[in-house]
Amino acid sequence: DTEVTQTPKHLVMGMTNKKSLKCEQHMGHRAMYWYKQKAKKPPELMFVYSYEKLSINESVPSRFSPECPNSSLLNLHLHALQPEDSALYLCASSQADRAHQPQHFGDGTRLSIL
Amino acid sequence: AQKITQTQPGMFVQEKEAVTLDCTYDTSDPSYGLFWYKQPSSGEMIFLIYQGSYDQQNATEGRYSLNFQKARKSANLVISASQLGDSAMYFCAMRGLPRNQFYFGTGTSLTVIP
């Protein structure tokens, strides 16, 4: 069982809808991540939160809006998405500022934009 | 600049045989971590094994071992006694600078043949 929980597992939405992806971890990790992944490709970094503050934004379009309400939760708010945004969205967490600690991933949300 | 290179887009191995997946990296940071992840077709990213830049011995974890050659900047994954369930995408990753960012290779698709 994964220690990072993502909900929902699948999401189908229209281009005008607003939805949110949720991620939760209870490992005490203070770095949390959102990735977008297309089939057979590596994960693409979207956002990094360190100690609940946004530390990296990889020039992600504003239709994706991250939020970190507390040290255990990470949300990704979606609005007016495009068909090319259909992908697997992965959340991950890690101990902060430790070069020798891995990321732990959730199972992902498969997002389809109609 | 931090970079991870995986030069084998696809690999085939006979069941029960060993296979080596290649990974080279580039960094000027003396303190870094190297990680391998497995991603089955179901999508979850599974952490397999880790090697720290200061570790003198190669990491092992069950059937997985990491052939770390620091001078060559390589961190190859060796899977012994391949099983059908090993068929998946495998990603090599590095954690360096900035500390909370991970860099992924392009991945290798491994197919185990019965």
C-alpha cells in the first residue's frame, strides 16, 4: 500500500469544469510535489512545495493552481483545462533538504479532458 | 547542470535471466542521491533502490542491485532472476541541487519474455 494517497483515481471533465485533485501523506515529509506524466514518458515536474511554501513552479499555465493547506495535504485545482492536459497526475513527497532521501509517490490520478 | 541519461528505450530479457539497465548522470554537486523507480502499466511509481554519492558499497535490495561507478558517473540497475512481473518502465532519478528537486531519465521499457 502506498503511503501517499491521491484522490480521485480517475477524473473525466469538460473544458469548462472546475475540479480539484487531492494528495495526502502522513510520513512527516515537508517537501511535496505535483508531476504530469504522459504515456511512456518521464514525469514532468509542475510544482514543489517546501515547508508549505511554493518553492518551484515550472512555468505551469495558470489553469493549474496548487495549494498546500498544511504539511500533510496538497491540492491541485483545475479550471478551463485543454485536451492536451489529459495525463496521469502524480503527487509525491520527500524529506526536505536531504539529498539522500527518495520521493514517495501516490498512485496517481488519470485525468481525461473532453 | 543536473542531468540523467538512459540510453535504452526498450529492453527484453528471458524469464529467470539477469538484466542491466543503464543510467549515467551529470552533476557538479558532491552530495547527491541516485534512485531507481519502477512504473508498471497501472501507473504507480514504485521506489526500488537508492545509492548515495558517498556510499562506498553498491546498494542491494532483494533481486535489485545498483552498480555504482562514481568516476564514470554511472548507476546501472541490475535485476537478477527476472520475473514476468518485472515488465514495466524503469526510471533513474537523481536528487541534487536545488535540494528538493529530482531529475528523471527518459526511462527504459523492460519486457520479460516467458
